[in-house]
Amino acid sequence: METLPLELLGAIALNLPIADLRHFRLLGRCYADAGFPALVRELSFLNTLGTADALQTLSRSPYGSLGAARHLTIYDGAWPVAASQKEWERHVLFLRSRTKCSPTATKLAYHRYEQFLRQEASRTFETDVLLFRSVLAHFPSLRELTLSHIHSWRIRYLDFTHFRDLTNSIWMIPSFESFVAAAISRLLPVLGTCSRLERLNVDGLLDVRDLAPKQYQFNTIRHLCLNAVLAGEGLENSIASFLGAFPGLTTLTIRTFPRGPISHQRLPLEQMRWSDLQFCDIIGTWVPEDELFSFTKRHPLKHLTLKEVTLTSGSWKSFFSRARKLQPRPNIVCHGILRRRDEQGWPMEDVVSQRLLNWFLANAEVSWPFSDPDDDISIFSLSP
């Protein structure tokens, strides 16, 4: 195989699982060179100054540049602060597996913890913007960027070397607080430098009130996924303003937390327009029937997913009766909003309800096959 062209070896490497790719690169220098682009096509970056330095080292690899990377994930976390060693040892997020270690090892770990806190405390908005600018400069071909909170309850599923090394060094895991607004506020000023960026995913609780997206226009981003947007009274305008900073979307996924409105009577959902929007997932949201229907009608949607969506006015029967008259009509998939019981009185699964909905939408003469169990349930607004 050593006689094969480097391009062909690179194509082979791109189709190897990560474990096999590591063995592939150990076969020789030409294999290491050919496999490096495949190795860095998806990278993870822990939002600390220490891992930023490690990324600088990786960028100087003799096997190639990070220009082959296509997807970068930035993990963000809030690290607990302890005022003393005793408070550190008693903290609920302290690694209990270290309680039986020697006093010397414990003192060294606490010293590393103090150093880490001092280093992170020195960061400012301006220095973080410069940090992210320098990080993204290493990825000229970046297509997808994910900002994710390190949920400590998912620690056993996160196989991330820098995160594991850090927690083993300071004997502490990040807090359960999952807000990522501070991190994304520092990313927004530099996103425009990624000329090929098409996908932005935010996997963490996002409070958009402190963001100022009006000064930005991210025209290259086609896919936007917001997995936990903070919703509540007074937040609708901020959410709509944030979404308006991405005018070129073809795919949008938005989930509110807790369940709440993403629109407001002064800036309704029906006024949000993306001329190229084709795929939309709306999850855990409250919205009036008329606004949801107007939104569906105004966009050239091919696929619309409604999951755990609550209508604050109108009914699903009316919405789908109007939707089936649309030409062309998007493929509408529902989860947790339509109810029908079998002969024994048990609720039917979503897959059965979906088949009934498809049948209803495809045949104008078919009557509404669902009951509405929520007619007598009041809807209350929730403030964050």
C-alpha cells in the first residue's frame, strides 16, 4: 500500500473509525501524513486557557494543518469556587473517589485547583473575544460549530481527554448550571470570520437577553439548532431579535426551556421570515394557532416537526384542517401533541398517531381522528 498516492490513502483514512485510524497512522510516515486530515475533521475544545494553549501546540503538528477540520465543538462549563481547602473537600462536586488519598496528594490537588481558578478569573470579555478569534483562525475550512455545556451528570459519556485530565487534576467537576450565554456572547463578534461556516448548534441553556445580535448578520449560516432557549414573559422580543440575525436559514431547530412562548403580539411568529427555510423543528413551545399556521404558510417548508407544542389559542383540529389545504404542503411530524385511545382506553403511541395524521392530511374527506384532552386545562405564563 505504500505505493498508493497520498490522496488515495487520505480517502481511505476518511472512511475509518477513529480507533482504526489511530492504528492506520502508526503504519508509517506516509500513513501518518495521509491520516492527519481525517483525524482532525472533528475536534473538541474545552473553554479554558489551558486547552487553548494545547490547541496552539496541535496547530504546529508536523503532519499537517488544522485546515482539514470541518466540525469544532466548544465545551463550556461553570467551575465551582471554594474559599478554602476544607470547603473544597466538602463541596458537592468534589470527586469523592479522591477522599482516601494522602494529605500530600490532596494538598497538591488543591494547589492546582487554586491555580486554575486564578487563571480563569483573569479572563475578560475582551480577552475571550481575542481567544476565540485566534482559535477559529486555525480552522479556515470550518463548516459546523457547536457550543455545548459540559453537563456534569453526563460525565461518564464524555470521552474528552482535556476534560478528564482537568477534573483528575483539580478533583472537581463543573456545576450543574448549564447557561452558555456568556460563552456565545464572546463568540458572536468573531463568527463572521468563519467564511465557510454553515451550521451553528447551541447545546445549553441560552438566555438571549444579554446578547446584542442586531449588530451582527450571519448570512453564511444555513442550519441553526438551539436546544434550550430560556423562555418566559418579556423574552419573546429578545428571542425573535436573536433569530433575526440569521437571515439565510434553511434549517431551524428551536427548543424552549421551560416551555414558553417564542413570539409576542408586538412581534409575532408570523413576522419571522426566512425565504429559504425548508426544515423546521419547534419543540416545547407555546404559540397561537393562527401564528403557527401563518408561519407554516409563509415559508417554503418541506418538513415541519412539532414536538410537545402547546397552542395558546385555537385547536389542533383547526390547524391541521387548514394545513392540509396548503399547496405545496410540508411533511408534518408530531410528537406528544395528538391523543387517541385504543379499544382498551390506553393512549396510542406517537407512531400510530402519526399514521392517522398522515391519513387525515392526505384525504380531504376524512374526519378529524383525535380527541383533545387539554380543552379544560388553563395555560399559564412562566417567568424565568
